[in-house]
Amino acid sequence: MEYPDLTELEGRSKRYWDVDGIPEFVMGSVFMLWGAAFVLRDLIPRGYRFAEACSWAIVVGLVISGWVANWIIKVLKNKYTFPRAGYVKFLEPTRSKRLLYGFVGGLSAAAFAIVFVLSMKDRAIADLSGPAIGLIMACGFLVVSRRPGMHHFIWYSLFSLVLGAALYPLKLEWAATWWYFIGIGAAFAVGGARRLRAFVRSIPLPGGNEL
């Protein structure tokens, strides 16, 4: 008697969830929103009467954007994915994988915090924020690329390294981080949109309504 390969079944669910490019498109849009919001915050004059209130409004808006992004993903999947390929429940990662992702995330946050603390003592270190965030995010994308159907994240990892290095000569200090998110967000949005377009064209609706 042959038993089903549970690992393959889990991978099939994850491949299905990511194959349409919608999560990438939405995540990229959120990244661009975050970067643009902080660039806008930096443009607010220090002596402006409502500067602090505007800064807090921006931060609150960014927090809310996380919940809005999840809602947008569901809306887009209901419109483009489920009518074409049916509904498949997303399988949550196993405990070992959650621990791995948590460890990588915590290590990345710690590395970024160290760079931030050191930059308070030496402004030259602040100029390393671009390459630092590029390297940290590249490691995260590399881990994600090991998931079924996510091997293309290797290209995002390489782009992250190039983008971080390209920001260093500009000497933007911590502003490089905001521009990094705009750049990497644009890459994700374009990549996700292309995958969604390919998905829609490969599985057309009976009525012929295309993207």
C-alpha cells in the first residue's frame, strides 16, 4: 500500500498559493508605500507645527497597511485565482519551519539594530544602512527561495544585494533604507504583476474576461 507524500502535498498547497504572483504584487506595493511614507516624513520641516502629529499619522497608517494588504490579497484571489483553479486552503508551516523563519527574522532584526546603534556614534556607519539592509533582506529572500515554487526568489535576493550596494555611493545615511524599500518593492510589484498576468492567460475563464 502506497502512502501519500505529505511533504509533496504541503508543497503543492504552497505552490498553488504563490503561483499567481498576487502575494508578491501586494507585498511589493506595501514595501513601496512604506518607503515613500518615510521619505515623506523626512521631508516634513522640523519646525512645522504639526510635524509630530504627521509623523505619528504616517506610522499608524503603515501599521494599518498590513491588515489592508491581507484583505487585498483575498479580494484579488477571489477575483482571479479561485474562479480559475478552485480554492485550496493554505497550509500553515510546520513548527520547525516557523522556528527557522523566526530565527532568521530575529537574527536579521538584531543585525540591523547593531548597525543602527553603531551609526549613532559614527555617521559614516549610517551610510552602510543601504548595503546592510540589502544583505539582510537578501538572506531572508534566499531562505524563502527554498520553499516549493519560490525558487525565483533567488533573483530577488541578488537584486537586493545589487540595490543595497548601489545606494552606498549616494551617502543617504538612513534615508537609504527608505529608498531601498521603494526599489525592492517596485521589483516585487513588477514581478508579481507579470506572474499574475501569465497565470490569468494560462487558465482563461469560460467567459473570456482577461486581465
